[in-house]
Amino acid sequence: KKSTGRMHLDYLFGMVLETLAEFTHIFFFVDDIHWADVSSLDLLASLICRTATRSAPRDLASPRAGGCGVAFAAAYRPDEVSHGAAFGAMIGQLEAAGDVAVASVELGGLSLASINGMVSDALCLPVRRTRSLSRVIYQKTEGFPLFVLEFLDSLWVENLLTMDPKMGFVWDVHAIELKAVSNSAASLLSRKLKRLPSAVCSGLILFSCLGSNVELCVLETVTSIDDGLLSSLEVAQKEGLVDIIGSVYSFSHEIIARSAFNLISDANRSALLQQVVSCLIPKCLEVGLDTSEVDAYLFVTVNAINKIGRADVINDPIQSQLYARLNLEAGKKLPATDSGRSLDYFEHGLSFLPYNHWTSLYDLSLTVHVKTLDAAFAEGKHDKVTEVVNLVLLNAMNFNDKFHSYTQLIRSTAIQGSADVAIAEIGKLLTSLGDVPINSDVSLQSFVQEIMSVRRLLAGRQKELLFANPSHMNDQTLVMTMKLKIMLVIFYTQQQSYMSGIVVCNMIRQVLQFGLCEEGVIALAFFSNLVLERIDDVEEACQLGRLSVSLIKHFDEERLIPGVYCIVYGTVLLCQDPWHSLMEPLLTACRTSFATSNFEFATLNAMAFVGRSWNGGRHIGLIMSEMRNFGQYFAHRKSLKILKYFLAPVYNILAALSGSNDDVPKCFQLHSSIEDVIAEAEEMGVHFHARHVARILVSANILQHDFQRTSNLFIRYQDAFAVLHANQMMTAGEFGATFHGGLVCCRLARQDEGPPGNW
């Protein structure tokens, strides 16, 4: 029952419609009416009934003569409307009244021939030429024109459809078959599932339990559940729901896969997944978990296991242990760059461990926790790092088992901006390992004397004899102290403290006494830089640097390249080798740092690569392109310090200098001036980043011939150009800053105020 006010409102709408219809025919169209509320449907029904009581116009050329002429049309999705729904009830009432003529028109896709004509017209090619392309488009769009146009546009954007000067448009059908359909087209295709024969639908449901991409050998393993699986997937391929490329079967879109999986009732889902897993696990164990052949089965098996979840197996300790182990193996097999997926597997592995796992499954528990910790660190999830570290420290049996967790927690602390806290924690661990504390109260003169003393130990052919056939450090306690000390070196270097050099000298002495280890090789690279910058012996420094590079082959190269290449190619060899020859090794160091989640050297390498590229005259567009890759990496890992205080300001300097009109990536967008960013970095104690940015900003203004601003900036950031040590030696990597500073001072000397300070 309608209220009086509502009836009055309906009457007024009807009067408006009638008045308009006196002057012209009206086509009243309502789209997506299946989403309309009851009040809107009541109003529409009122308008239809009101106009139906008046005669339709006899003379279409003269609407006034025949009275009101209104036609109503409503578009809806049949699968969204049930008989009990308000819209369905309204249509039923109108049909029952008999005063309104109701017709239903089903809108389907165009035929393959029509699509081919459409594509032929769009590409200005004969229909015989476009037939192969049209067949693929039809299969992926159901022939709906909107999706056809959308799909064609995407082919052009992704260079799957290109223009040949002689032949016109050309394409690779096989490459296009591999292309996923759009979300909207996938939603449309997924509605087909309910209209398929039950056998085909059952096959797709089973397929959805296995994942989106499955090898034929895996499908053959589960045919004992449904022997018509392969034939069902062939039918689904013809319907555009499944792609079959070689021996790999995949859903056309993830939406279709989810829709098929959601057809399984909650009551039957776990049982079906258990059947799948029971077929696949024997195959995994038969092939061997440590082989590459198991990969096709392992990931599918683990994905199905994780869909089952912990609740259904927690009371079976043998099954829980197996599920945890399989997740561990799956996570370990993924490359280091795929740490997000690895973390997901490791966390599932943790969830499957039984309640008393630290007692009954100690080795497995420790391994899964440590792998989870490493993956969380690689993903920049520091809260997760702290959570897992606390569990390991609480349950691990001895210091050796806890050591790696300690180091990861220290690295996480430093990355989050607490380098002083990290240094203090390293000092405590070194003391607990029985290492003699390094004296931090050392004068600069004593420091230089220590460098010269260690250099004498490596003088002449001595270093070649020592490292030609190096003995390895076997004492695990010493190896742990070396791991902690190289972390100290990195943190002190970032703070621009000469304590880093003191620690390096200590490490070289230990290497000469007890043998070589990975951290010793990195220490040798750092020492080559000390010889260069503090004693000014270019020849000896370059020999030591090249020696450290040659020693990499004796250890894990991926672990050593980030640190050794950063120092040797980023600083030491600048004095002898052409700059352009050093860029590729530096870029390799950057990429290896990213691939191995070596955050500390990732920061140093990124800064070295950008700085050397700029000073070496590398094309600005190429520098910006690499910086965008760096930005994605650091943003994903939440390394905000290098983004905010180095990469973002430098990127904006280069963008302004190049006149680029491209949008600045979100991670590089600044909300204040570059000068304000430098000032904030100084306030936050991030002097290393601030001074590098200041130098690039000054040199960029020199290139733009804005000498007034250059002079102002130089005076403001004098410390960034104070490249002389107390012993009045200029560091090798700083001559670019010295040169630009000298240019500014020459200009200032010609003016009344003269150059500032010692300049």
C-alpha cells in the first residue's frame, strides 16, 4: 500500500511523461534494472500502467493526433533475477494485467562471421586475412562487440598487433592465444559454467582444485577421480574457458577459476581436495622432493593442501608434518626474487606444524621458522620478522641455532632507522662470542697508522701468496664474529664514521691468522678502498681490489658480488679504468643485491650506480629508467629512507633537467622542495644521502647555467663539498664534487664576497 505522498509523486511523474509525449515519441530505457530498488520499480510500473491506458498514436509522423506514445525498455542479466525478485514480480503482474504488450529479447554475442567482418573493417584487411585472428577474439569475447573492441585495443597496446609497412597489420595467433581475457569478459565467460553439461562442469571443478596452470602429467595423475577430465577440458577449451598450450592447461582467467572452485559446496570441498592430494602426494615422493622433476607435481599438491587448511588435519600429526614439509620444500624451490610466494608457503608450513612441534619436530620447526624469517625480511615485513625471531629465541636449543635470527633482527632494526641500536646489539653479541672489544676511542692519526701496518702485512707478493690458494676459516665462532663485524662495517660506513676502517683492519688481521671466509673477502675490498683514500696508493689499492674480485669464485658468488663489486667498481677502480667500463658491474651488483635481499648493499649499490652514472655522463633517460626499477624494489620492501632522501629528489632533479613530461612515479613524488628534503635528511642524521643529493643538485644547476642559484646552494651545502680528510687527501670518488666546487669558487672569487671557508 502506497502512502498518499507517494501516490501524488507517481502522479506528477506521469503528468510530466504525458506532457512530453504530446510533442514527440519517447523511448524510456532503464539499464541494469535487476539492481533497482522496490520504490523505483513501483514508480516504473505506475508509469507503464498509466501510459498503457491511453491509445497509441496512429500517425507516427504526427504524435499529437494519436495521443501519448511511449515505449519502455529495460536491460537486465537473467542470472541476476529470480522469480521471487521484485523485478520478476513486476513483469509477471504486467503480463497478467493484459493491458501492456511485453516482449523479451535475448541479447547474445555476434556470430564468428560478423566478428570477422568487424575485425576486417577495423584493420582494413580482407576477411580471409583476419579469419585466424577473429577466431581467437571470438573465443575470448563470446562475440560481444564491447569486449571485441577492448580486446583489440589491448592487442595493440601490448604489441601483439603491429603495423608492417608492406603487409599492414600483422599478428602472432599463438601469442594472442596465450593472452588473458579482461576481467569483464572473464565474468561473462564464467556464467557459462552453469549452462555446461554436468560432466564438463564436474571436470572444471576438479581442475579448479589443481590451480590455474597445470601440466598434462598432473591431470593424468588425478583421472582416477574423474576419468572424463581431459575430454571435459577439451570441451571447455572450445567454449573459451580453458587454454591448452602444448602440455600446459590453464583457465582463461583467474575469475573463471574462482567461479569454478566456488561451485563446490562447503560440505564437499574438503573431501574433494583430500582426494586430489591423496593422488598427488605419492607421485611427489616417488619422483623425489629434491629433484626438479617434482616441481610440476609439488606446487599443485601444496596449493591443494593449503586450500584444505589446518583444521581438517591438525589431529593427524603424521599428515600435519608431511603438509608442513611439502610447504617448506615448495617455498625453498622458488627463486629469491619471489619472496612473497615463498613467505606464503612458509607461513602455511608453520600453520601445519603440530602443537608440540618444537619438541617432536625440532629440526623441521627451526628450518621452517628461519625460512619464514628470511622471506619476511626480504618482503620488508619487519613486524613479522620480530614475531618469528622471538619464537626462535624462545625455543631454539643453543646459540648457534639462534645466531641467524639475531642477525636478521639486527638488520631489520637498522633498516627501520635504528643503526645505533643495531651497532649496540652487535657489540653485545661479539662480547658473548668472546671477541675482544674494538677500541672506538682511536685518533685519526692512529687509524692511518693501523692501515699502514696492515698494508705492510700484505706488501709485495705476500698478498698473492696468501690468497693464491686460500685456507678457509673453520672455527664457526670466528665465522660468526666476522659476520657481525661486516655488518658493523656497513652501518659505520652509512654513518660516514672511520670506525668502519678500524673494524676492517681488525678483520684483515683475523683473516691472515685464521683463514679466509666470505666476510673476509668483502673486508679485503673495503681495505683496498682504505689504501686508496687514506694512504693515496692508487696502484696498491687497485691490486687489492682486483684480488678481492678474483677471490669471489671460491665462495657463493651471489652473496659476495653485491659487497665486493660495490666497493671495487664503485670507488677503487675509478682511478684507473674508464668510467663506462664500470657501469655494467655496478648494475650487476645492484640487481644481485635485489635478487638476494641484501638490503644494506642494495642501498649502497643503488647510490653508487646513480652517482657514478651522473658523474660519468650517462644518458639521463637511461639513469631515470634504472631508477624507476630501483624505486619499485625499495617501495615494495618499504625501504623509505633511500626513497625519500636520495632516489626521489635525484629523480626529480633529472626529470627537470631532461624536460620529461612523463608522470613522476608515486614512490618518487615529493611534497616539498628538494632543498627542504636535504634539510630534513640532515636533521634526521641521514648525512650520507643528503650530501650526495646536494652535489647532484649543484652540478645540475651548473649545467643549466644558473650560476646565482648554484652559488647559493654551494654556500648552503658547503659540508657536502668538504671532501678533504684531516690529512688533506681527497678521496678518489670525490673529484667530481671537487671539480664542481672549484667551478663555483672560481665564480665567487670574481665577485666581492669571495669563496667561503677554506675554499
